[in-house]
Amino acid sequence: EVQLVESGGGLVQPGGSLRLSCAASGFTFNSYWMSWVRQAPGKGLEWVASIKQDGSETYYVDSVKGRFTISRDNAENSLYVQMNSLRAEDTAVYYCANQRRWAFDIWGQGTMVTVSS
Amino acid sequence: QTVVTQEPSFSVSPGGTVTLTCGLSSGSVSTSHYPSWYQQTPGQAPRTLIYTTNTRSSGVPDRFSGSILGNKAALTITGAQADDESDYYCVLYMSRGWVFGGGTKLTVL
């Protein structure tokens, strides 16, 4: 079964850090670009970051550049995002997704990140 | 800052046909934006419906179709069913990044 499972969400204070993980199974992980997409409570979807199959290219939405770092471990079939200097507006459900043909294909169930004092 | 536009809400009768659109605040949507469409019900992860303008994702019924209509991408649902009542999002590839539309809340009644 093709599956993506996110973990690592939780409550963090403004200015704090958090690392999210996404475990992939059921497909050839190192053949796909991977991405993080988030959704603030009651709001729409927002693309956050993407990483190439071998990790050599990464792209970010402007609002997280310099604060978030996407990475992957193909040996462990895992995707990560290190989130630093967190702000209230980063509060959201974070989904990982694999990409196929410039679209988001398989989605995880998401992990909630709450930034609040 | 480029904004991807979608109708905030739409209503369709059961069995009816509805076309949701995805445009740009400046310029036209083309196949080079590789438009894709997603369905999301409350509390659930998005489900991929359409990618690269008009290719249905695995398991998506053929009553969902994608196209370019004029200067916008479009998602057409033919023979709407009650469980099509969801939020629908489009996303466009915009040169080293993706931009989602604000979503359309579709009501079937």
C-alpha cells in the first residue's frame, strides 16, 4: 500500500523550532520529488517547499525562506522539514506529498503544528 | 505577487453539471502551468483528481474532467453526486514553485 505518514507536530512557542518527518512506503521514494503543503485552520492549501529526488534542488515559498529547510534521506525513505523561528502564522496542518508530473500525487494525513505562547 | 483565483462557492443540483475555474490575477493559465485539481472534505487530506490539465488520477471517475477554457483552467463535474460536496483546489506551477487557489466550496443540493 502506498502511504505517507507525517509525525513531529505539536505546540511550540513563537521563535521556537520543530522538525517534521514523513515516512514513505509502497513506492520508490527516491524516484520522486517530494513536498510539504500546509493548511492553516479554516483556510486553504499553501505549498511550502519541495525537494528533488537526490536532494540537489530545493524550492520554498517566500514566507518560509531562511527559516525552513526541507531535506530527505532516501536510505530511510523519509522526508523532513526543519522549521526555525516559528511564527503564529505558521500554525497549520502540514502534509507531505509526493510529486508526479508537476502535481501533488499521494498525500499523507497531516500533522498539526501550533505556534502559540 | 501572482494570485490564483477560484470561485469561493458554487452550487449544483444532483445530476447536474458544474464547471469550476482557476485563473490568474495577471495573465492567462496555460498548459505550461501544469494545472492540477484536488478535492478535500473537512478533516481529511486532499485527494488528487486531475494533473497536467486533463489527466485523471488513478481511481477518479470519468465524470471529473479538466481542461483549459479561455484563459483559465477548468474542472468540470458531470452528473454531480451528493458526495461531490467538498472543497476543490487548483494549483499552478509558477517557475520553481506552486501556487494554490483559494478553493471553491461546492454544494450539491
